[in-house]
Amino acid sequence: MSRPLVFATRNPGKLVELRQLLPGIEVLSVDEAAHLIGTRIAEVIEDADTFEGNAIKKAREVSELTGFPALADDSGLEVDALDGAPGVYSARYAGEHAGDAANNTKLLAALAGVPAERRTARFRCVLALADVRGPLGRETITTHGVAEGVLLEELRGTGGFGYDPLFLFPALGQTFAELGVGTKGDLSHRAQAMRAIRPKLLAYLQQQLEV
């Protein structure tokens, strides 16, 4: 009997992207998994100082609580002119409960007066697969993805989420918010990490079916 795969995120934008990047795989959101097992799953405190640390922590905690294999991502924006900030604090750059608008406003203020040639940045993503009660046990499978770009001085585009309207992908001359889900899904940091983990994930899930 197959066990469901849980995406350890409550970010609807990430959930849409991840599901589109894994067609044919039956998955549950954190809330769907909580409903299935009849318990509440609290937010995982992301207190690691690296994307990898946070991704592994989320995957392991959700896997432990649900009893299912869990896939988690941690990702964010690294700005060269800001010494890599906001980094692991990307989602809460303007405050613990700040939204995308507030984060983008703070980023634009931090980069005020910085010339175009120094506004280089990258989105970085780490994906982690954990199955604490399954064959993986204490081990995790991780992959990485990076998308290089330049930050604009004003928002462009209405798609995507987070810093997408400011992040220009130079090869196409468009921001991630202008590219649309399909194109972004081919080029993004998350897409790269997903392509890297997909064969490992599929092999692991298939192994569970054969047990």
C-alpha cells in the first residue's frame, strides 16, 4: 500500500509550483495531511542559519508528525550588495508576519542608490526529503538549485510571489513575475532543485510500493 507524500509548506505559491513540477505523484499539503491523521500540525520554527538546515528540519518534523515521507523546501533571495541578505530571512525580511509587499518595499529601500551593475542577486533553493519512520530513518536526501538575476528599481509583472516582481532574469529580459508559471517552472531555482531530486524521489517512492 502506498504512503502519501507530504509537501511541508503552507505557502500556496510554492505548493502550486511543486505540484506542477511533480506531475503524476499524489501529494498532500500539510493541512491535508493533518486532516487525514486527525491532528494539528504546527508551523515548524525555521531557526537554522542555512537553507539546507531549515529544509531538513521541516522535512523531518513533518515526516515524524505524520508518519509519511515529507518533502520540504527552503529558499530565498541573496543580494550581493547586501552581503547575501535577506537570505534565510527572505520571507520575514520586513518582520515576522510581513507580506510580500512589505518585504519588497524594504528591499527597494535597502538598494536605493545602488547602480544596476551592482544589483546582482540570486534565488537559492534547497529541497529535502525525509521519511523518519520509513527506510530513510535518520538520513535525508537533499538537492540544490540557483537562479541568477538582477534586481530592478520597481515592480514588474503580476504573477509569481515573493520577490518575483523585482527579480529580472537577464536571458529573457523579464522578471519572474512576468514569465508565467510555465516558463518560470522551467528556469527557477526550485525547478532546478526539483529536477535534481525527482529521480531520487521517484525511485524511493517506487521502492515503497515494492516492499
